[in-house]
Amino acid sequence: MVVSDMFYCVAPMMGKTDSFFCYLLNLVNKKTLVYTEMMHAESIIRTNILENYNILNNLSNVAIQIAGSDPRRLALAAKKAENYGFNEININCGCPSKRVVSGSFGINLLLNPSLVRECVEEIKNKVSKQVSIKTRIGVDSQTSDNVLDYFLIELNKEYINKYIIHARIAIRGKLNTKDNLSVPSLNYERVFRLKEKFKGNKIIINGGFKNTDYNKEVFKNIDGIMIGREAYKNPWMFNKNINSNDIDKKKKIIYLYLSFLKNNFQKHLFNKNSLLHIQNIFNGYKGAKNWRQKVAIAIQNKDLNDLLKFIDCDNINRI
């Protein structure tokens, strides 16, 4: 079976959940919702940042995460994203990076629900797709739930139904982006309490989850789980038909992925991230070292033929 009886999704990750990874995850399980890396509204409007998603027009279950704080610009970006086929528009209200904080968006928006309401109103006037919010349980030294509660009360007035809550506070200035993913303590109880108070909202919890097993107790308190870094390392977790011994199924999926890249992306469109996503995909199997070397050579030469030949032969096996 695939992981469908309980709702799991993949977190937005900069440099990770790009169009190529979205396509790869679709091959693993078309039902798993994946969120793109954060894209600023201005980049969406002014550049061709969405071009690869236009080429990958057979993707399903992909949500775009948009950053910004100008209601009209966010709405224009959302409309452009909808035209590319994304089935959900997610507004980033949780990123604590110095660049984002200095730009007055990301986690700062948790403290400005009236502005977020304006943004949502403008976006909903432009698009028909679902609009969701991703944020954290608090900012800096906050221990009270009042800020997050008021945020949901205000956003619910714009009929936002879905919230993704990272179960950590965001510490601005003192911690960098990477440290903000691990240093602030996880507090699942604050997210569970939020769901208890806002029963009509769909609440997805994020932070610290490493697999799609052993989470039944969590699902008693929440509507879904978002997995980040571990999902990138091991996308196979989203299809229970593919266990650790199913090397042939894994090789078939990677062969389909490489064939897609070869057929759709010529050298002038080559993107090394498309191969970095699968460089460590066979770690733990016999032949994994040779595979990693082949991927590195393919990146250098912008040529996939040797990789396709390597994976089509009996070069990767169980140890």
C-alpha cells in the first residue's frame, strides 16, 4: 500500500524541493503532497523561475510556497502560479532567516495578522485554488499561545482552513536559518492544543518527524504530518510497496526519472540539482559508491547516457 490512510506531506526546503524533486516524488507516490522551496513573489512575477514547472506539466499534488508581504504582488504571483498548475498556494509566515526578517516577511507576518488578512483577501480575489499558511508556534521568547491564537482567529475571517505549524518557536537574529531548524525545542503539545481549540481547521504539524511509521498517537491529535529533511534523504518512505529490499522497484523509478530528464532537458537546460537529488539514493546498497561517482561525472559532462546504462545493468544490489 502507499501512505494514504494517514496524511503526510513533504516540507518546503530551499535547494531541495525544486521541480525535479517534485517530479521524483510523484514517481514514488502521486498522492503525496509536496511543497516547493520558498519563492519570493517578485521572483515569480519578474523572472522565469517557474519555467521548469511548465515543462513538468504532468506533475500532480504540488503546492507552491510563496514569500512576500505586499498583498497585490502576492496575488499576482499566486495567479501566475495557478496558471502553471499548482493545486495549492501556501504563504510563508514562518521563515526566520536574516534576509527574510529584514524584508519584513516570513516569521514577522505572525505578528501582523491584519496584513496577512489583506494578502489572503487579494490572493483569493485572483485564484480559485486553496490558500494555506505555514508558520511557527511563536517568535523569540514567546511562551504564550495568545499570538498564534489571535493569528488564526484573524485569518479564519478570510476562510483560511489549512495551517501548517512548525512546532518550534523562531528565534530572530540570534540563530541562523539552519540552527532555527533544530535549536529551539520541539513542543508538539502547543500544536495539539491549537487543534483542540480550532477544531474546524485542518492543522498539519511539522518538525522532528523522520518517517511514516510510529505516528498513530500523533494522528489522534492532528490532521496530518509534514516531513522535511528525512523525506529528502529517503523519499521511498512514502510508498510502503517499496521496502528496503525492493532494489528493482527503486531502480525502475530512478530509470524513469533519468529518462524523463534526458527526454525533456537538453544540455542548455541542464540543472545539476536534478542529479544531486539522487546522488545518495542507493546508499546502503552494493554499488552505491560507483553510482555516486557516475552521478558526479554525469553532472560534470551534462550527459545522462552512462547513468542510464549503469542502472539498467546489474550494478546495484542488496548487500
